[in-house]
Amino acid sequence: MLKLRNIVGQCFVLKRHISALYITGDKANENYVTLQPFLDFTGTFRDKVTLQQSIDSRGLNINLESVLAKYATYQTHHEQLQRLEDEREKVTKELKLLTKSAGKSELLDKLRARGKELRNEVKSLKQTLYPIEDDFIHDYLHLPNVLHAHCPQTDEEKLIYRHKPPPTATPVAMHLDRKDLIHFLDNNRYYMMEQAAHFDVDAMQAMVRYFVTHGDFIQTCNPDFVRCVLLEANATPLSQYHLVREEHLLNKLNTAYLTGGGAFESFLGTVTKLSVYPSVLPLRYVACGRSYNREEGLANGPTPSLYTATQTNAVQSFVATQTADEADAELEQVLNMAINFYKALDVPFRIVYVPAASLTPSESLRASIEVYAPSLKRYVCVGRISNYGDYVSKRILFSTRREKHYEFLHLVGGPVLYTTRLIAALIELGIKLEANKLPGALHLGPSMQAMDQHQRDLQEFKDLFK
């Protein structure tokens, strides 16, 4: 069996001067507003010390005092605009009443004149406010999520689980030496063959079945392309994914990116502007699909290999809860299921909380699932799960209604399996690529086991038409 991995399509670099997530009124004529995020200024600036700590621990180049100064200016102009709007509304009501009661013409003329003055003042103030609003809001949208209490704020990761110590240091052949299993051209193009190709699909499907049958997850099928507005809502660095060239694009700000159906952002379009009943919570979704990540090929070392490949099959999880405590419990459940899955392979792996500096701005906590890679003599990430709190939900308006109030949901999710990196590590560790021992694997009957691989492939194809 042969499987081709090749990233198709052209991508180009676009310099972005304004945001697709928040568009001010002066730009609304050229670009329509796709999503208007909930801007919780009071909640964000309530604890400035904690926010500053999150900025510093992540190593972000953000001057909080400058943002607060811009906020004060924005607030002053916004309050002034609101007073004018209120007065304008009051004048309009008085005009209607006087017109109905046939009031004095002098008073009517006076009110009409004042109404015109207010209209011009509002128009002038809006033009003044637009650049102030644009400057402040975009700085505000770059502010990070508050860090979780369990997140390491030093450069050291925090070990929370380990299964089997790494093997003793002995010369190990690199996985790319197995030409019968892998034909590697570069980070964007490679072939998997024989057992590697089967394991690539079977392991992914086994994990999805395990999450569905034992974790009460619902399997979904997600799009491979995500609009820029959702990447900005998730505070995803735009350099992480491939920008897609599109012709006749109506909204030139809201461009498409190739993420793959196995990316966290591919869930967001489904739940954007969605309000759910509390009785359906927690929502648990799982999806399998491709994951295209440009930065993976750059961050893991100079030598191209399956560890640095930009494309892989992945299993992506997505959980929505009503409270922060419930989100913590769901993250723990997902990690426990992941532990059971990887323990079935009897592979040396560990789970660590990564330092704050490694998080994206939307993450408050990330647990990384890492398998030992003998050729690299270190652990590599084969999956991860993150806690986002209600940071992303506020930006995409994903909420629940409780006691006549809307509350934004807490999100947990992440790719719990990258098959390509796992296969590379298993080959180097000398572990057979057998998915039938994994939780959720389909176990074949005696008649199917007796068939050779070619017959099984043929039989599986025929079964599709039964």
C-alpha cells in the first residue's frame, strides 16, 4: 500500500495593515464585518498585575501601560460620543412630540437646528475616533490570555506523567533509513508504504473510535481551510499556516488558510455565534484529518525528517464547558485517555506542562504528549491538549444562556495524536507498527487474519459496497 503526502497549492505573503476580526466604521465600506467580538475591557483590565505577569512570562513585546493609556483616550472619546448620541435621541423624541401636538414653529425650528448640529458633531467625532479606536482595539486584541495556575512561568517544563525511561544510549538507525517504509523527499513531500501507510490510517481511526466509545465524544468532519477571522480570534500566528491564493475574493482581509481538518481552528467556524443550552454541556467533539503546520518544519531542528514534516494525519479534540473547573476536569479526562492509548504501544513517553513562553496568546495552559526519539536523543511532541478558558469564546461569541444572562464557554482542545512523528519514533525504537493492539482498533476475525495483506485490502474495498 502506497500513500502520497504532498502539500498542494500556492501560497504568498500578505502584509496586513488592519484586522479581519475588528473593522472600524470607516473601513466597513470596503470590507464587510464578518464577526464582531465581545470586548471585555472591564474583565481584561480588572487585574493588571496578573495580566502583566502573563505578558512577561510569555516574553511578549507588549507595553501594558501604553495600552492602558490608549484605552483611557478611547474611553474619553467614546463617552463623549455617547453623550452626543443620547442628546440627539432626546431631540428627535421632542421633535416627534411637538410635531404631533402642532407645537410652536419657533421651537420646532430651534430643535431642528440643534439636531443638525448634533448630527455634524457626531459625524466629526466619529472621524476623530476611528484612528484612536483602530489603534487601541488592535493592541487590545494582541493581549494574551491569563495564565493557568498550573502553567510553569519559568523556562522549565513541568513533568506530570512518564511511562518507561528512554532506552540506553546505543547507536540507532534513523527512521529515514527504512526505505521499505518511507520515501522522504523534503518536509512537504514524502511517501509512506506497507505497514507505515496502514498504521498511519489505522492508529488515527483507532484513537477516534476510542474517544467516541469510551469518552462520550461526537465525531465530526472539519474543513481543511479556515478564514483569517477565525485564526485571529484564536490568536493563531498567521505564519503558522499556508495562505491560499484566491481569485475574485470579495473580502480581501478575510483570506483563507490551509490548516487541515485535524486543526483546532477548523472547529471554530461551527461554533461561532452559537448559543447552546446548558443541558447539552459539556460538548465533546473529536475529528481526524490532515494537519498542515509550516512552523513545525522550522522549529524542531535543521535536519528534515518525519519529525519536521509540515503535513501529518492528526486526531483533534474539542471540548466546551460552562465553568473553569469543568474545563480542568475535561482536560484531565482527555489526558487520561491519551495515556491509555500510548501505553498500549509500550513506548517511552511523557506528558509535561510546557512553559508560558511556548504558549500561543490564546492558551492559558498546554500539556504536551512527547515520545522519545532515539535519533534525536530527546522527546518529541506527538500530541498536545490546551486550556483556552473563555478567551476564544468571547471572540467568536460562543455562549450559553443561564438565568437570563449569556455566559461564554470555556474551551479545551488540541491534537492528541500526530501520526507521522509517532511512526518515526516507533521505527527507531524498534516497535512494530501494529494498530490492532491500540484501544479502539478494529479486531479482525480468523478468516480475515488468514488473508495476506493484498487480500485484506481488496476485501476492505469490497466491503464499502455492501
